[in-house]
Amino acid sequence: MAIYALQSVDHLERQLDRMDPMRRMLRVEEEQNGAAVADPQRASFLDIFKGMVTNVIETNERVDQDAIDLMLGNIDDLATVQANITKANMAVDLLVTVKNEVISSYNNIINMQI
């Protein structure tokens, strides 16, 4: 169930670091104690996409752990396992849908007549 193409967010960040204009759009406010906190009203697409990728990775890891626990007999509640599988499938579907829409929008922009 794990998505092996999305092994880590670090790999995604290395790929996205080449998109320098995307980095300039990142807006982060500093808290008084110095920790950076992203404002949800001004979050960049990159932040949202990273969050989606992280969500997919975490839900798939949870499903993998549930499968191991189920084989070892550590889980008696199959409804929870099924709910985690459904969450993982929905997270992947959402990520793929957003990716497809971004690619479609990019292609539309590229094909615009100036």
C-alpha cells in the first residue's frame, strides 16, 4: 500500500528547490518566540502540496503498520483498519487529482496565445 515514489518529503523539497520562483511566494510569519508559523490564509501552494504529500506518506505508513499488527494478532478491531485504508485511499486520490489539475492548468497556460 505504500507509495514508493514518494519516499520522503526531503526528496520532494530537493525537486522543488529548483523552482526558485515558488520559493519567493512562500510567506511565513514569525511568532514572538522566533518559531516560524505558516498563516493558513496566506499559505503558498507549495506548503499545501507538501502537506498533502506528507499526509499520503503518513496514512500509508499507518496502513502498513496496521497490516503488520493484524498479521501478528495485535488488532481485534477490523473497522479501524478499514477506516485507515479508506483514509489512505482518499489521500492518494486527492493528491493525484490536485496533481492532474495543476498539470492541466500548466498546459493551458503554456498553450495560451500572447
